[in-house]
Amino acid sequence: MAITDSIARLASTIITSIHTRLELISVELEEELARFSTYLLWSLVALACAGIAVLLLILLVVAVFWDTHRFLVLGLLIGLFASTAVGLAYWLRNAIRQKPRLLAHSLAELRRDSDSLSGDTATSEHHAAEK
């Protein structure tokens, strides 16, 4: 009877641990989705407002210089917006590369669980030192 009780307790502990980790994964996914949705919505609003403002500004500048230097002004504005687009694309690429990995906390917890179940203290210490 003692062995079956021990096996039952071990199975219960494992199931509880897996359940906790799955809940953590679920919470992280929900947070990431909410964060992404918020970023996307406000980015679209900002882009729409900025687009309207830029178009009106371009129209104003071209109208002011229509009789004298319209081609120069249009060339400068094209250069300005092209360089801004390149700069923003570079910034966005770096931001995407440096963002935290999806489910990083869940993976770290699962790694610690695996290390503690296997009794591998050297691996646990190595992963703790990486952080």
C-alpha cells in the first residue's frame, strides 16, 4: 500500500505542477495578445492622424512655394519622407529582434521543474547564472 500511495502522491504532484504551468502559459498568451492588440490599435490611430497631418503639411508647403521652387520643395520632401521611412524600418527591425521571447517565463519555469525533478543541480545553477 505504501508504494501505491507514494505513486498516487507523485502523480498528483506532477499533474498539479503541469496544471500550474499550463495556467501560466495561458496567462502569458493572453497578456501578449492584449498587449499586441493595444499596440496595433494605437499604431493605426497614430498612423491615420500622422498621415492626414503630413498630407496637409505637404499641401501647405507646396502651395507656399508653387510659383518659385515647387520642384525643389517636392524633392526635399520626398527625400525627407524616404529617409524617415528607412530610419523607422531600421528601428522596427531592431525592436522586433530585441523583444522578449514568447513564453519566456513559462519556459524558464518548466526548465526549473525539469531540473528539480531530474536532480540536476549543475544544470539548475547554470540556468540561474544565465539570468
